[in-house]
Amino acid sequence: MNWREFQAKQKAIEIGDRFVSYVDEGAGEPIILIHGIPTWGYLWHKLIPVLSKQNRVLAPDLAGFGYSDKRDNFDRAIDKQAELIDAWMNETGVEAAHIVAHDIGGGVALRLATLFPNRVKKLCVMNGVSYDSWAIEAMIQLGHPSAYKIASASTSVHTLRQMLKQGFAETPEDEILDGIFAPYTTEVGKLSLIRNATALNTNLTTGITHLLPQIEAETLILWGVDDKFQLLKYGERLADDIPNARLVKIENARHFVMIDQPEIVAEYVSNFLK
């Protein structure tokens, strides 16, 4: 599925004065897939067809990302994103769900599991941000308030695209990279992505460290062992701190483990959520 086909499947729903775009496929017990930065729901395009065979699968674009609301002047930090997911679940009729999350989506998921525990049935974190593991240097530079004045959207996307290749075990097809950056190729998209990077705040994961041992949800931590952005030691620490957690190390995979090893990841996630 290319990104245009994926985007055509998205619905949009208003949450207060913002709107959220999301894919909603399949039927059964709900699974929510939460992406990171700079990605959007398209990140999960290889996993959704597998999971939706037996589950209702929802993949939202976080506020400011993908094809959700990208207007300026609102808070995109992960605490606000967790609150948005909570409100969005109300609007989509989902009382509780299995949560599968990646990158800063992992930080959102950890906040849901600690502060909104009634929302989370089982939890799966893939190479997610935690503790003081983030933000990486490239995102810190992107998040400088004046960054939008320095380069055009096309130049910014080209620079990020080259950086992002480090997140894959092998450089993926152009179609996948085109899809990841498609929402950010306009000046509006570029500014929104910069605002998203500005909102990256380590305090929002370090501040819940003491709550991790209280997570009751059964937890699977999948980690591409060669990740240069989120090091394996953080996945190991999460597995130690969350009582009912199991760590699975995925070989020949880096940060984007669901793209590097889609079949292996789909099998682990499917078995875990049965």
C-alpha cells in the first residue's frame, strides 16, 4: 500500500478545536497504533493488514503530524498527545484498547499506561522514548524556533530524509521515505514538524519513571537491537522497571523495526495480543 492509498483510507474527527485523522479497519477487540516523530499513521502500513484480520485497528495521526490538524499555536508535547488520545478514544467509542507504540508514541503510551491505566489493556512499545533517552540531536536542531526561517520545506525534508536513513537496517524503497515525509513537504507542514520537534520534552518521561513499576498491563517491549537513535539499554531498563514486561530483541533491525522486520514484528505482536 502506498502512502496515497493509505491517506485515502483516513477519517477525520473533531476533538475540541482540533481535528484528528486516523485509519480504522477490521473488527473485534481494538488495537491503537501510535507513531512517533517525524512519522504518521502510514508508519504502520505493513502491520495493519495483519492485525486487522482479527481486531479493530485504529492508527491516528498525532496532533501536528501527518494529516491531523497542523495549524499553528498549540501544544504538541507528549502529555497533551496522551490527553488527546484519551479524548479521541471517547469520540471513537473505544473504552479501552491494546496500545502499540513507537518512538515518541512510546512516550505517549507510557503516559497512558501510568496516568490513564483504564485505557490500556496490553501494552507494546517498540524502540520508544523513555527516561532521558531523547531527543536526538537532529530533532533538537530542527526544533529551534527560528529553524523555519533557515530552509525551505523541500530542503528541510531532504536533510531529514538523509538523517532518517540511519534508522533503517537497509535503506528502504523511495516510496516508503516519500510516504513518511509527504505531509511535511509544504510550508505549513514544515512549520508544523518544527513545532512538533520544539515540543520534545525529556521531563515528560523522566517525570513518570517512579510510576513505571505501577503499570499493571501485560507489556511487550520489541527493540531493534542496532537502533542508533534509541539505544537497547533503554528497552532493557523498561523491561526491568515494568513488572509484567518481556523484552524481545529483534536482530537486523534499527529504529524502524516494523519496516526492517515486518513479518517478525507482526508475528510477535499478533501472538502477544491474542
